Amino acid sequence: MRRRPGIGGLQTAAAARDQYRALGENVAKLRTDLMKEQLATFRSQLEEFARKHKNDIRKNPSFRSQFHEMCAKVGVDPLASNKGFWAELLGIGDFYYELGVQIVEICLATRPLNGGLIDLQELCKLLRQKRKHDREAVSEDDCLRAISKLKTLGSGFEVISAGKKKLVRSVPTELNKDHNQILELAQAQGYVTVDEVERRLSWTHGRAIDALDTLLDEGLAMIDDGHRDGKRCYWFPCVSSISSFGGDN
């Protein structure tokens, strides 16, 4: 008959489990302390790198983007505050604040035309024209970072995708899948017709009209009844160059 472990055996097993648990906790603590030490070293090296390459970070958009990626890997956000080490060293907090203000100005100026939805590349183009006398070049990555800071303020700014394009939305318009499909379809020519939407998307007439009317009501589309084939065209300034609708004035 097999004997059951006695009290002494149970106590020995419990003590062994406690030792293994304590050992595991010590190993985990050592790993955590080592990671913290390595992270502190990385941050120190990052600060030294920033001091050495300050001018490149401020003036070169590509270099600035790579610097942001390095910061993200060690949990540093140079844009978290306009005060402190990073702002004093680089001044990039002020740079993105100024960029954000200019983006808001452009979106407000173009809203009567595009309904508050503008192509990101078009926005960057207009931003560069507005800043043509400034020394710092501006990249698409800079625009995205400035917009992300506007979003945290609850200002309604957001970047959405429609096909291959990124669009910046500055009004709280909710676009569903049907609306996004029409915007994607319009990217080829800048406009669509009801017949084209029905044929290309395999929609019923009612579904096409309903989606187009909603986009029209939101100010995102413009009607053109003077097309050469006589069909009504729905133009979308948000996927066309602003210059196509009367220039950059």
C-alpha cells in the first residue's frame, strides 16, 4: 500500500515552493532593474545625441522624423510639453504648436470649398506655401504629428484613410463605409456620377443617391450640371487639388 506524505514531507514541499517563488521574484526584479538601467542609459545617450545634432533635428524633416522614432523606442515624447529639457534644447514643441495653428487656419480657410475634409498632401502643399519664408522645412510626418496634438485637445481634427489617400477632417462629420467608397472612387477624376457609382460599386440607384446626397449635405461634394455628356457630376475638392477650383488665392 502506497504511503501518503507525512506532515514533514508537506512542509518540505511548501518550503521548496516558497524558495522557488522567492527566486522567481528576485530574477524578475533583477530583470526589471536592468531594463530601467538600460533605459536610463538610452535616454542619456539620446539627450547627448540631441545636443550634438540640434540643428539637423530642427531643420531637416527626414532627420527629425528618424529622431522621433528613436524617442518613441525609449518612451520619450519631445512634444509632451512646451516646457522642460526637450523644449529648451530643441524648441520643437514651439515648432509643432506653430504648425498646428497654421493647419487650423488653412482648414478654416478651405472649409467653404471642401466641407472640412482636405487631402493631407494638399494640406502640406498649402502649409509649405504659407511658410515659404521660414527656415524649417515641413514634411508630411510633421503635419501628422501636429494634427495628433490638435486631436488631443478635442478640437475635432483627425486623419482618415480613403483608398490610397489620407484625408484630414476638421469637422465632426461621421463617414460610413459607403461614403469612403465613393471618396475612393472619386480619386481617379476628382468626381463621380450616379451611373458610375451604381456600375462600379454594384449599388442600387437609391443607395447611390442616398450616399451622394449625404456627402452633398455635409458640404463635401459640389454639383456640376454642365458636364459635356450632360450627366450630373459630383465633385469632391477633398480628393482634388485646390488649384483645380480657382487657384491658391
